[in-house]
Amino acid sequence: MNLLVSAAFGYLLGSVPFAVIVSRAFRLADPRSFGSGNPGATNVLRSGNKLAALLTLLGDAAKGWLAMFIAARVGADGAAIAAAGLAAFLGHVFPFTLGFKGGKGVATALGVLLGFSGVLAGITAGIWLAVAAVTRYSSLAALVAAAAAPVLTGWLLGGIESTVTVALMCAVLIYRHRSNIKKLLAGTEGRIGGRK
């Protein structure tokens, strides 16, 4: 029951669509109507409003971390805390609030990593930043970071719960980027900072 309650709470929290909420607050176009059509921070950035994109990024990341933090605060065990984080990620990717068509999950995944370990989150974010800075491809940076995260988790934390959770999360994240992979291979993928 502890695990199910934590997972249910995590999913509900993850389903909060910050990209849409922030865009409406700033009177911007719905992020699902331009660019990649993805309700996430990178697509909000294509609106030209950097503050809105930053707030979306922070909100989406906070969902993953907060789900785990609250689960831990109410006395959930390690498995339930991990379930809360994974469910928050899935809630962002498949939110009932948006007809189960959500974002790619990069920021929320980072929040989950932070819930496990600040060092883990920091190294993974550093990988993302390095790849993004060199290539200016957000999707490529996410794919490289996602491939590295489970390995880093096993190395730094060593726990079964954390490693399996991160591996599952990153597998979904990579699957969600399948259209980006095709565009990267075709040379048609949009770069960071590109407008709608």
C-alpha cells in the first residue's frame, strides 16, 4: 500500500503540465502548437521567452524531486520513494491532464536523479550541458545523458532500486526521443535557441 500510494501521488504530481501553465501565464502560444509540439522547456524556449522556459524547466524538474522528498518525509521505504520518482516521470511523459501526451521527460528525470543523489544529478546534468554546448542539440544531449545515467547510478549508488528505476526511466526517455533520433540522422533536427 505504501508503494501504491507513493506511486499514485508521484503520478498526479508529474501530470502537472508546467509548460502549458507557464505559457498561459506569460500569454504565449500553447507549446503544443509550434516547434516540436512537445510541452517541455526546450520547446517553450522556441517562443523566445527565456524566463518562461526557465520556469518550465524548474517546475518540471521539481516534480521528480518533490515526489521523492515527500514520500521520504512521510516515512516511505526505499522502494516506495523510488516508485514515487518513477511515477512522477511517467506522469510528465503520459499525463492524464494532457490526454496522456506529455513531454520527453528530461527535466523531470533530472529531478528524480536529484532525489537519489545530488552528485548523480550534477554529473548527469554536466554531461547534458557539455553535449548541448558543443552540438546545440538538446535531444542529442538528452540521449547521451540518458545512456550514461544508469551506469553512473550503479557506480555511485550501487542500489538495485535506484539503478533499476533510473534504467527504466532512461529507457522510456530514449524511446520518447525516437523521432529526434531520426531527425538527427537525417540532419533536420532543430537546435537549441531556434525559434518556432
